[in-house]
Amino acid sequence: MLAPLVEFLWTYEGQLAHGFERVLPSGRMQLLVNLHEDVLRDHGLDGRLAHKTRGVAIQGAHTAPRVVDTAGQRAICGVSFAPGSASPFLGMPALELTGKVVDLHELWGRDGVLLRERLLQAPTAEARLDVLEAALLERGRTSKPRDEAVAVACSLLVGGASVRAVGARLGLSPRRLIERFQVHVGIKPKLFARIARFQRVLESAGGEMTWATLAVEHGFSDQAHLVREFRAFSGATPVAYRPRSDEAPNHVPLDERNFLQDEAGCPGAPCANVPR
């Protein structure tokens, strides 16, 4: 059964109107498979290339926004793992993947390459999801189980519990809770809790509540505190936040004319050798 470990399997085909978008941190890890081309790239907010791998990779937990080229990922599928639940499929501590996009071959060997080949042969979107599910089930048969205490802690923090309360409930000292989070989530529990609160703010945004009201509702000391956290995790102020859609709050289109740099770090817009 994948249900406790995986939030959802997904697949996408299409061309978005914008070329680049900012992807906001959620505290979760993903398996990504680019079917359009055998490469995955992401960039920093300054436009510099941050990571480049073959087209099947594990994305570790990110603590800051990253930028992806949607034109180069017009056919892509993947797995979104539940918080703290990717470790059975990794074979290494989650901390080693934090802020990175790592070629699946480094974790699964030849099976990582074969996964993309099987997905390319799948004739329909449903068939691709079946391939992903089968690969995870096969991998899970020989892996260690997830840390259930960490999974419970993540669920409580996503719901708004304090780190202190979670540690007390699980009978874990602050040091032990941090150690287990770094192994299975990749970040410390206080940072995970901050990202979880940011995600709750995104869920509440767009309604009738003002940002000042949202600050109070979500336990910020004041509106300025909310703005600082929002900028840290989104790269923009709340009033400048414009997601791709209500259904995709973690995806923010970018004006690529003000963003592009080439792989050598050429600043300005646009550069001649922008990776596509």
C-alpha cells in the first residue's frame, strides 16, 4: 500500500503560456520524470543554473523558492511523497538531498533509467500512473519502513501544532526530534513548521481576509513578520503574489525577460545561450 507514503501520483502534458515559474517550498520531496527531454534543470531566483540532471530525479525538500523552465517540461510526471515518508525509497538520509535535485540513477542504479524508459512506452496518462505505482511498490518491498514518529510529527506540524508540543507528545527530546527529522524529512522541525505555516497562509489567501487578519489567524507576531516569512519562502511580498491558478498555489509565473541567465551565469535578459 502506497497511501501512507504518497500524497499523489501525477502526470501533465501541455504548454503553459509562460516559460518560467517559481516553485515554492512545501517541505515535501518528489520524484520527477521529464518525458519531453532527458534533462531536468532548476534555477535560483537570480537566474543562475542551480541543478542539472538526467530526466528522472528525486527533488529533496526545498527551503526557498526555485525556478523551473516549463517549456522544457511540457510532458512530465511524478510522485509527491507525504511529509517525512520518502525515506523508504531513498537509500540515504533525506538531509543529503535537501535543496537538491538528484539523478535517480544515483539512488536506484539502473532501475532509475529503466523507469523513464517504461514511462515513455506507456500509451496513456493512466498507464504512466500505473508504471509509477508499480515501481514504488517494487522498491518498497525491499526497503526499510518510514519513521512513524516523524510521520506523526509532520502531520501535527502541518495542522499547526508547536514543535515543543509535538516533542512532548512523542516523548522526544528537542535534539532527538531534530536528528530524526534531518534523516527522514531533510530539514529541522522548526523550519518544517515555518514552511507548513506558510502553506496554510497560501491556502487562506485570496479570500476576504486582509493580510493583517491572516497574520493574526496564523500566529505571526504582526503583519511585518508575515511579510518577512512570505518573502523568504516565495521570493515576493504578499501583495505581489500571483499564482498560476487557485489549484496551483505553489507555482508562480515569471516574466522571463527579467529573469534569464545562461549556464555560465550571464546576467541580463535575454542571454544568447539560455538553457531550454
